[in-house]
Amino acid sequence: MRDLTDRLNAARSYDEAAQLLDQVLEPTEGLLASIEGLFEAAAMTAKASERHDGFDLYHRFQRAAGTMRALGEDLHVAADHMRALATPPRRSWQEAVAIYYGTARTPPSRPAPTPPSSAPPSGRTR
């Protein structure tokens, strides 16, 4: 497990990270499925003792197996989502319009009219 964690931390791409996650999350052959099987086997072993504390232990291992199963169900598409991180997100239409108008060529505008001067006009006056 430590080796897998180290390899995930050193992954150079989302695809490589997703391949490592598949080793843990694959529903029938992954690490979570194996741990679930381990807890189920431990539960059966504890139950076989036919002692009161064995039945308590049986229920605790059954809960642990159920937790592993629930984790697997919650994360069953996580590796696919990790792969999807490599593709750029689609822009919203609002962002596309803003970018278009921000970079679109604008027609040349007429020069702004000059404001009237407060100085007296030069030249002849009547």
C-alpha cells in the first residue's frame, strides 16, 4: 500500500494516477474488494467460535466489510474522473462571449468632438 501511495504521489499525469487508482478501486480485483473479502472472512471466523464476544466481533467485521463495499460504490468512477482532469474544461457560453468581445476587432471610431472652449474666441468679432 505504501508503494502504491508513493507511486501515486509521483505520478506525472492524471492518466497514470487513474491507473494506480484502478488498482485500488476496481470492483472485483481491486484492493478495496480484497479488504472487504478479508473482513468477511474474519467475520465468519469470529462467528464460528459460537461465543458471545465472537458474535460481537462478527458484527464489527461485517460492518467493516460493508464500509469497504460502500467506499467502492462511492468511488467506482473516481478513476475515470481523475482521467478527465487531463482534458481542459469546457468554457461556459458567457465566458466565450466575454472573450470574443474582449478580443474582437472594433471598427475605428470617430474622434470625439472637442468640448467648447471657455476662452474668448480669437479673431474678428462683430
